[in-house]
Amino acid sequence: MARKSAGLGDRHLKIMKFLIDFQGENGYSPSIREIGEKIGVKSTSLVDYYLKQLEEQNYISRDDHISRSIRIVRPLPSLADKMRKVTEVINDVLRIPILGRIVAGAPIPVPSSSVGYFDSESAIEIAQSLLPARDKASDLFALEVQGESMIDAMVDDGDIVVMRPTSEARNGEMVAIWLDSKDETTLKYFYKENNRVRLQPANPTMEPIYINDPDKAGLRILGKVVMVVRQVKEL
């Protein structure tokens, strides 16, 4: 029989092991509900009670105001080697928040309900090594693509685009555009032509969108695409 660490019961041990296994697989900590499902406890209050006991004994730390913020401070001796490997994985994984949807088609009004579709835990996990060296996770955000106007740029409906906030763009860059005058948004290639802006789709069946007098139209560049995360389609 495995020897218990001082002051820890079977459920505490199960929680500690699950935290390490979950973080190693996902790169972030599980929710209280997921912990409860794993250890067979339906009450989130009871799970929270166990977590507080682990905090008091300095096995974990967490921020009560941030979801999935559990951090292992002192791993159990029997799990120390596994924890070192998990730490290597976590240190390379960035968690970038998904803030909403971006339309890849004709600009359309953004429904107020679209904001509520994504909660505080909506995010995409990406290895730091896949991003340009100058990009910091805290500066990036992600959007879910709706539409097929950028399909020839390998951006399909349902894909996730990782964005770097910016208010400026060079011709030919893929950007998120907001039109203040119409409260509309779209994802397109950006081209500035004299007194107008051309928003170019990457789909031969669709025409470019021309914005005359972009300042009057309230055209704003919200971000520049730095990565596309393709979503696997079910056959």
C-alpha cells in the first residue's frame, strides 16, 4: 500500500495526482467541477474544502478570482519526477483568450449575444515556440472565424485566428476591421488605395469591399493575424 503524506487523506492524494496528470496533458489546471468528477465528489463546495486544506499545507496555491489558477507548490515525493516533466510542458504552453467571433465575409452587425458565447475560460493553448519571438502571450487574443471569404488563405469557417493588437497595417496583411459607422466587423486582407481602403477576400467567388473615406466611415484596425489554428472537420 502506498504511504500517505502527513495530513493528507485519499481524496487529497487523488487531487494532487489528477492536478499533475491534467496539467501535463492540457498545460493548465482543471476546474473545480472537473476535479470533483475525477475523485467522485459531486459537491463543488466539498472539493473547494479539500483544495483549501492543500493550500494550508502549502501543496498548492491559487487565485480565487481567476478560474483554473491552481499551481502546485510542493509536489508529493512520489510524484516529483512527473511534476518536473509537467513543468517543462506548462512553461512552453501559452493560454490565449478567445474574445469572440470575427466574420470572414461581408461585414455584418455584431449581435450582442455573441459576446456571451465565450466565457472567462474560453481559450486556445499554443506552444510558445510556434509564435514569433517578439509576441508575448499577454499581448495576444484569439477570435473564432465565421464565414469562408478567407478560405484560400487557409482560414475556414470555425477556425481560430490569433491576433496581435494594432491600429496600423501594411498592404497585404490580414487584419480584423471594425466599422464604427455601421457597428460591423470583418476579417480581410488590407490595402490602402489613395482615399479609400480595399478589403480583399481570399475567395475567388467574392468581390472586394471598398471603404471610401475610411476616416468618416470610422474604419479601425483592431488586430493583425499572427497564426491560424485549423479546426478538424468531422466527415
